[in-house]
Amino acid sequence: MKQRERRPGQKKTSGPAGESRRDDRAGRSPKPVQRPVAARETVRETAAPAAVSRPLMTRSGERPAERVPVILESLGAGDFHLIDSGNGQKLEQYGPYRIIRPEGQALWQPSLPSHIWEKVDAVFTGDTDEEGTGRWRFPKEALGETWPLNLLGVDFLGRFTSFRHVGVFPEQIVHWNWMKEQVEKAGRPLKVLNLFGYTGVASLVAAAAGAEVTHVDASKKAIGWARENQALGRMEKLPIRWICEDAMKFILREERRGSQYDIILTDPPKFGRGPNGEVWHLFEHLPLMLDICREILSPKAAGLVLTAYSIRASFYSIHELMRETMRGAGGVVESGELVIREAGTDGRTQGRALSTSLFSRWVPK
């Protein structure tokens, strides 16, 4: 993730701290305080931006080169693939289960016949709005809350949550593959910061590849799930710090301490609300968040990755912000969309591409 539950998008947690990642991450009200907490973010119970802040840095130098538009596509991975989509829904395979969930971007008609859609194990029957709560219907038999899944060699638990999400945003695998490659070829233990880390799959992938990981999420529930995933894969000895805290507060403190990271993954929600009425709004607070991330990147950083779910904006919005933030750093900013391509019932028959989120990624070269 939203989500994102940050991150896949996406996550109405309360703010930068840690929301839940990312699957259908979307928000639309101009008065978020009056809306129910966002799907992916809800799990995060996150706090909004810290009261302590700082002005934006004045950046100079040339903006990085650019590659646009970049479409990072997944046909599926591990125990997941998108079977079909249409009529505002998507039919997915998660391990042994076929699942139907709302998907507002599926404007077309389904490709597969109705009897395929009818033979499913779980259907989300809540509000079709990303921020609406709901419940799961199990047409065949009652299922438990969790079930085992695997991506990139990492075991974790899928979860039927009340906000339609299932504990992982599989389109993010394109970023995780990139991160895994950077860690494995570095020749030294890279330090990875995973902001809005949700259930920790990305953190486990990075640590298994040899990175030293700091995972930040403001939701105690999400941190608990992440630790469960770590235990499931018998990865307790991997170097991961699990931090339950507001993301903005955390990175502000890291900046003051002079801490540095080689890779930063960040997947903030569109908006959120903290326990004391604090409000996080992506378009207001994202510039400062990226600015601080720039300051805590190490001199030999491998990359800074931003994903944004469920926002009504062009990828150019975050692309130009990333280029301004990284002025004078050289390298390249590549931005576009994450998409998942339909793979049919066999997991190999390519169909339409379903957009899931925007992204922008700075790399040193």
C-alpha cells in the first residue's frame, strides 16, 4: 500500500505515520475529516503529521534526467494473479482462493463467462467506495480470517479485512524485485527504510535479500500482522526494526540524528486523521515528507520510491515534485503507473491491463 488497510494502493489511517498499504487506495471528499477512515489506511490507526515541522529546503542545481511515462507491469507473482475484471469488479487468485473485490477502474465488461465468476470462495460485499467498510461473503463455505501466501520466496498471511484488502498489494512486486536486485548486487548490507510498511512483506523481502530494514507504521495492528508474517517465515533473526510511530515524526527525528538510508520506500495515503484530530493531506504534506526523505538518503543511495494510490492526479504531479526534490543529485526520475495484467484462469493467458497506482522513483543512474 494504501496500501496500500497502503499499498496497492491504497490507506484512512491517520497520517504519514503508517497506514495500511495499498490495494484499491482512493479518497474523494474535500472534507476528509467527515469521511470514514480510508480502507487501506484504517488498519494503520496512524497519527497525522507531527506538530513539529520544518521549512522546505531550498534546492539548487539541475533537475535529474527523466524517463516518462514508465509502465511497470506484473502478470502475477507467487500465489497471486488477476484472473479477469469488469463491471467495476476484479476476480483474483490468492493461493487456493478465488476472490471478487470492487475495482472502480474496471470500466469494461468481463472477458470470462459468468459461471467462472460464480465459482468463487469469497466476495467483498461492502460499500463500493474505497473508504466504505463492509464484510466478506463466502459462497462455498466459511473461511478463516487468514491463509498462507508466498511472494518472492517470502511466506506471509492473506487476510480478509473489513476494508476489502487482503494483507498485500501484489502490484508492488515490481518495486520489490527492483529493491531485491539492488540489495543483492550492492556488495554490502544496504539500509532500507519502509515507510507506511503495512504488513511487512516488502520489509521481509528486503531483509531476506541481505538488507538492514527499518519498518515504520503507525498502526499497532499492522505491526502485529507484520511480526506474524515474520514468524510464519521463520525470519525472526533477520535485521528488521519494527517501529510503531507516525512516519513524519519518525523521519524528522532521523534527520535530526543524522541517520541515513540507502533505499527508502514510501506509500502515503491520500488523507488521514489522527487520534487527536490531526489531519494529513497528501497534496499538502507530501512535499515536506519527500524533502526529509532526500535529506536522510545516504551519499551512495540506491533509490527513493514513492507510490500514490487513489488520488485524482496525473503521475506528472508526483514526477515533477520528485525531480524538484532531487535537484542537484543527478540520476534519473522515472514515473508512471503500476498495472496488473489479467492472466486468465491458468495464470498465463494475457488480457487487459488494470491500473492500480501512480509511482515515481529516483535512481542514481
